[in-house]
Amino acid sequence: MAVKIFGHQNPDTDTITSAIVLADIETNSGNDVVAARLGEVNAETQYALDHFNAAAPELIESVGEGDDVILVDHNEFQQSAENIGQANILKVVDHHRIANFQTESPLFYRAEPVGCTATILHKMYKENDLEISREMAGLMLSAIISDTLLYKSPTTTDEDIAAGEALQKIAEVNAEEYGIEMLKAGASTEDKSAEALITGDAKSFEMGSKTTRIAQINVVDVEEVLARKSELTDAVEKEIEAEGYDLFVLVITNILESDSTVIALGSDANVVEKAFDVSLDEDTALLEGVVSRKKQVVPNITKALG
């Protein structure tokens, strides 16, 4: 049976494309693998797939006991497939913190402090002397643009920029022009339900004894989302009640202005004030210069809860 390669739940562009790209690397190295996904493809990612004529990976919901799997763009079990603790994890390629992760057997684990998993995969092509096709280059470039918000995010490293510059040549696109169109494709919220908005790019984090849920929406018009605040708040409160979250933070990021507005709810909502030195006004605050969940939101809230 082919080894399944997949990223986190509520997949973003890096998760979907990294599964496809790593499957290409593994296949060209003589291994029997298949790319998979744990959720629906969002509009931004679909734009990238369509532009580079790539098919979405197969959808799975869980893994079986003893199944051989490879994880990309995540490692924390609560963000992964159902029953992931029963699977045989062969490899991990990731750029996030390592938490709530353990295996019974040794494995290949590669984690680097870069802005995107695709940046690591670009290195792996070169290290294994493998040719990068236009399709794979385009998918990796799309992931880097998405995760770094066109190199504006504080998560961006020199390695991400160098990889992006090399990949745009192979992909035969202008990264700035293509990137803006791709980000805009995923930025419209008018046709999405409140439930879809708060779950489309959401991750759970164990922070000490607290369970925090952080959802992020990238937009070009924050007011378009805030006009639906009552609807969003109701949806978040239902999630809190159903899942028992101590804190739910909805991060609405303006990809053009490079700042975010947050809506914080739950029994520990006031911790957001301490984390960012702001005052919540009807559960809402502006976080100037904050765009990264990984490097700015999660660390600040973790420290504030400590």
C-alpha cells in the first residue's frame, strides 16, 4: 500500500502543495507514495492548482492502525488525521514548533526555521539532484507566497526569498503579479458562511493546561468581515461550547496593510490584552504589524498564558 503524504486539517496552500511536491520527490526517489489532504481546498489554493494544471490530492479523514504515513507542514497530533497516533509515521517535513508529538519508532524528521515548508522541499530537490518541473516550481512558489504574504510576513527568511526567486524563473511567472492575484483569489469572504470563515484556516494549540483555537482569515477588506461580527461571534461561541476551548482567537489579516484585527472569545479572552498590550473593545482589537499566527500570535499568547 502506498505511503500517504498529508498536511494539517483545514489545509492551506502550503499544506496542499507540499503534499503534492513531496510526493513528486519521493516518487522520483523510487518510493511508492500518494499525496492526500485532510480537508477541502480553499479558493487561493485552487487558483494555484488551476494555474499550474495540478490536481488536488485525494481526500482522507483518518488513517488506520499501522498505516505508513509522512507528515508535511505540521506535527502536532491534534492538527493531524484522526487516529494519527496509531499510524507509523515515517517522516516529517515541517517549519513549525514541535509539540504534542511522539512516535514508537525512529523516523526521519526535518524541521527548519523558515517561512514555508516549500522552502525546505526546494532544498531537497537540489540535495537529491532532482529536476524541478514547471508545475512543481509553481506549486512551491505559490506556497511561499501564501505563507510569507509575498515576503511581507515576519516569518520570511532570506532562504524563502532566495527559493522564491529561483522558483519563479522555473515557473515562468512574475512572483509579484502572480502572487497578488493568487492572494486576492482567496481573500473574498462574501460567499462564505460564518462557520466556513472560522474553520477554514483554524488550528488548535495546547498551551499549558489551556486549549486555544486560532483561526485566521486573509482579506483585502477587513470591514467586509467585521460587518458580520455578530454572525461570526455566534459561530465562535458554538465552537467553544462544542469543543471546550478556553480561548478562541479569530485573526482577520489585511494582506495589503500588513496588520490584523482580532476577535477574542472564551473564558481566557482577556489574555489577548496581555499578549499584545491592547485593550479589547467589545471583544475586538487592532494588532498593528501582526500578520503571522506562527511567529507572532501563538508565541505571544503562549507566553501570556504561562
